[in-house]
Amino acid sequence: MRSTLRTLVPLALVLAVAGCEDTSKDANERRVVILFTTDEHSQLFASWPELDDFIPGAAPGTLEGGAARRMTVLKQQRDAAAARGSSVATLTLSSGDFSQGSLASAAWLATSPELASMKLMGYDAVALGNHEFDLPPEALAQAISKATSLIDGTAQRPPLVLSNLNAAALAPLYGAGKPIAPRLVLTATNGLRIGVVASMGVGAGSVAGSAPPNAFWASTATTTTARFASVAAQVQAQVDALRAEGVDAVILLGHGGIGPDQLHPGEDELMALQLKGVDLVLSGHSHLFTPQARIVYGSGTAVPVVQAKPYGRNVGKVELVFRDDDEAPRPYLDPAGTQFFAVDEGVAKATDAAFLTDLNTRTIGFLEYGLDQNVATVIPSFLETTLTKITGTTVAAGAPGSLWTYTLGTALPGVGCTLGFEVEDASFGESNALNLDTDAIRAAGGELATTEIAVQAFGPLRGGLKPGTTGQIGFADVYHMAPLGGDPSVAPPTDMNPATNPVGVQAYLNAVPGYPLVRFNLPTVALRAVYETTLQFAYGVNGDFFLGASGLVVHYDPTRVPLFDPESPMGPGWVTYMALEGGAVLYDVTNTDWQAAGYFNPAEAAALRSVATTYYIAGFASAFGVTLYDDVGRPYGKAVDDCLPDPPGTCGAGPIENAILVRNEAHIKDYEAIARHIIDECAANGGTLPAEYGPTATVPRRVCLGACASP
């Protein structure tokens, strides 16, 4: 496949550019300007740090994204297209993952700010990505139902599309004319009919943890190749249907991602190569960026593939050219029309009062005061409840925005909590942000029971911390670090009124947002196997699976061969050394005295290690066949009724939900643990976050002894 691309891509570029002469003055020509974003992840306010978005005159170069600035860019480009005459039309599209990623996503179930704001920003079609399935399907259905107008209660959401959704729980919402469509036909203002399809890639669909019983490929497809073929077949059927309806062009909103370069194509590039009848691919999921279109030579024609920056940090623009003659039966991409526009502090925020009122009511209004679209109290304030739990003191809402911009130093009067450096989040592997998160998880577990080790994967961590203009650490910015997911063990309630359903209030707070923390035990041998397999998987397949640690030191060497064999866990592999931080050595390939024990410390090999992590990571452990145990050696994941009470240790501990860390009936979320840990660290360090999390003092927990290039 890669050698084919190496040969055909240059040819496709020549053919594409050769056919792209400027014919904008041709009376037979019509154009569609496509404006697009992807992986917006609930970034409705500018971030890094978000606190600066609420401070006039914030330091330049610090703010990116935000719905108000994005709306300005979209309006500017639509106005520019309209000024070119009636032959030029615009469409605005997104390739998915519009939810889950900022404090605004805490309102997902109640006010659906992401969908509602995208409707007001003028999106014509929005694909579903894997993070729309972070919570159970009932949550997505509820968010769709809550995307209603503040004025008259009518639907306020853009058309949603996904062509390879095998709907089960979402069946009532899926189909032609329903909120989620398998295909769409958009009629532009210049009369052109544009078909839109969307694909959930295999990689993306594999990490859509709460999607079942919905699926994205045939149940008989058990390999990556078979799943890709199943996805392609479903999408092709919808493309064929659009062509039969006589559309002028077909656009694929791909949520499979591009590769790092054209010689290493991503799923959306391979999908463009596979499908017939697609004219343009707008890619998402991989969080990469194409300054210029990548051209894939598929189905006898050049297919452009483009991807915008994630988190709403820019808006992409391409132009499809249509000529009403026989010289150009298919549209072509005008290279001069491909541009990307930054969404940052250099862009003025939109001043549309209705838009800003809607945005602030659904986010700040709801999360500070518990107000729904009708300005009626629905639940106790999420921010009051969460900040009170984190700080240990009563926190009450004051003026609008006071809790949204709450800084952790507020919890330490006279001491404060400032940040004098950036807590960096690496592009792959260990980082100070990952170390801060794992330290926080271990501390949270340790408050309830002995916790030797904390584990977190690189993928779910979505950012670090910057001091910004003030040097203060805002809660919203901490939330950005670990914003994903919910609690699949709790069904989202439809009635969140404390007067009629007090149980539903706590269920809401547990269900969304954020993954809850869990605590369990692993034998030392299994712990080494977990780090070994995830290391090789991270380097060879998906870097998101790289595991960080707190309380554990791991040395590894990717140049070692042969590779680890899960059928022979004593094999050499890459891990060369494991030890408890400040404690016993568990594994050491240089210790010849331990060779007979597979280089494990004979006194520690069978010992259970107490581990804390997130529900998400624990779920993957179970899926990969790793058995998790409670404190007396009973396995999680089995029903108690399926085992005998004697002898001790043979009876199951119930499902992994039994291992969720709970305080006062509330599940402890990852972002809560980070915020609490930062407060504690500041209190113990004179009001500043310790330098061990700064750029000059990386904690060496994952020491690489070989050529450790990024995957």
C-alpha cells in the first residue's frame, strides 16, 4: 500500500494542479467554499490557560480557540464568499469529537452546549466521533434531546451524520430524517447539491468505550483488516445512494485520521483510496494538521484529504469548483482556495448578544447555579458541589463567572497556589503532566486504602498547565488535563430535579463528567506484563497506550530482541528493571541470582501490588485478559454467585464497579484528584507547585536505555 502511494501520489498532484487553472471569471462556473473544523472537544472558551480568556489584555500568544472567536472567523469567511457573487456558496462542516474536553462538557447531559452552539455558529453537518460515545448511548440521546432553543424549546442542533453506525440503543434516533443520518444532501445557495457521508475509523471505534450495544462494523469482522473493509462497505453503500440521487459532489467526514506523512497514510487516506465517488475528505481524530491538501489517487481521480487543527484552534477552508460543461464532469479543488485561519487572541470575539447569552447560559449559568435552558433550578450547582468536595470547605456561587474562573489558591487563604513554570504534556511518553496526574491518583487512593502504585495512560491526558498572565491555577484549566469520559456504571437520569428525584441528582454527578478512579491489586508478574505489552503496543500501534506511573520506577530498552511474548511472560522483552519508588526491587535482568525466577525478585513475584487508576484504564485491562483482584485476592469481573465462599480467595469480588473509589457516596474523578493534589502540594511548598513538575526536573520514572524515538 505504501509503495503504491509513493508512486501514485506525485502523479495525482500533477494531474490535480494541472486541472486547477483559475477560471473564477467563467460564467459557467460555480464554487462551494467548505469551512471545516474537527476535534473541537467542548473548547467553547479559549484555553491554555482558560483563565486568561476572562482577563482583558491577557498576555499575547497564550490563547487559542473559543466559540466566540471561531464564530467571528466563520462569519468573516462567509461574508467574503458572499461578496464574490451568487455563484459562490459556503458550507460549514465538522469531522467529529465535538464533545468531551473542557469544563463545558460537564453540562453535556443537561444543556448540550456543544451542539447548541454549533447550530448557532451555522454548521451544516457534524459527524459523530468516538468521544461522543465516551458515555453510554443514553447520554448521547439525552444530549441530543437537550439541544433546544432557549427561546421556544424547538430543536437547536446541526444535522448529525455517521454512515457506519450499526444502531441498537440509538435506533430511534438513526435514519433518514432523524437526528443522526447515515447520509445527508445539503443544497447550497447556488443550487449545487452536496452529499455528505461520515466514517468512524477502526482505531477510533475501538476506543469508543461506551458505544456498545451500538457498533461500527460487522460482528463477524474480528481483525483490523476485516473491520476496515466492513466500514468501507457501509460508507460506500451510502456514497452509491447519494450518486443515485444525482448529487453534484460527495464529501466524506472521516474520523479515522491522517498519518504523519503521505508515505505513512492514516485511515482516512486509505479510505479515500478505497472508496469510489468521493470528491473530498475532511479528516479528524488524529489531531494532526495538513497545511496543504494531501492528494490520494483513488478510483481514477485525485481525492484531496485535509485536516484542521484540533480544539477549534483554526478553521480550514477549501474550494470546490464546478463547471457547467463537459470539460469538468467532477468538481476539482482549487489549490489557491485552501487556507487555514488561526482562532486566537488576535481574533475579536463575536458580539452577537443572542449567541453569547445562549453560550453562557448553557455553560457558566448551568454549572454555577444549576440552571437549565428555562432558567429553572435543575440540580445543585455542579461547581459548588465539586469545588466543595475538592477543597473540603463550602464553596458558594457569587457573581456570574466567579466559580468558572475559580483558582485553587482560593482554597489556601494567606498561602495561595501559584505556578512559576509550565507543566508540560509531551507529544508521546512520560511528561511532567503525566507524572502530576499519576501522583494525584496515588494520593487519592492512599487516602482511602494502601495504594503503592498509580497508573495512567498517555492518551486520556489532554494537556498540561501554563501560568498565564496571573500565575494562578484555575480549576477549569486543571479540568482540561483529564476531561474525558463518564461513569458507565451509572445510568444518566432524565429527571435531575432534586425535589422529585434526589437519587437522580447524585447519579448525574457520578455519571458525568470524568472517569472515576478505581483501586485493585495485581501480582508483580502481571504488573510487569502490563507494562511490557503496553510499551510495545504504544511504540508499534498506538502511542496513547504508553503507561505512566507513580510509586513505580521502570527501565526499558526498545532495542532488545526478541520481542515480549505474552504466552511466555518470562521472555526478555523491553522492560529491564522495575522497583517500588524508594522500596523493593521487583525485577532486574542484570541480577543473575534471579535468573531462575525469570529475573523477578523471588520474594516479590507473587505478591499483590495495590494499584489505582481510572475506570477507563481498568476497563482496558479487563478487555486484554488481565485479572484484577481485591485486597484478599478475589478476582473482579465475576459475579459473586458464580463462585464458592470456601476456600478463602476463591469467591469473586463482583464487577470492577465495586472497585470505584467513593467518598460520601460520590465517585472520585481524575480531575478532582489532580486539583486536590495541587492544593496539597502548594500548601506543603509555601504556596507554589513544587519544581519537580517543572521543565528542569523531570521525575525519572520511565527510564529509556535504548533508542526511544516517538512511535
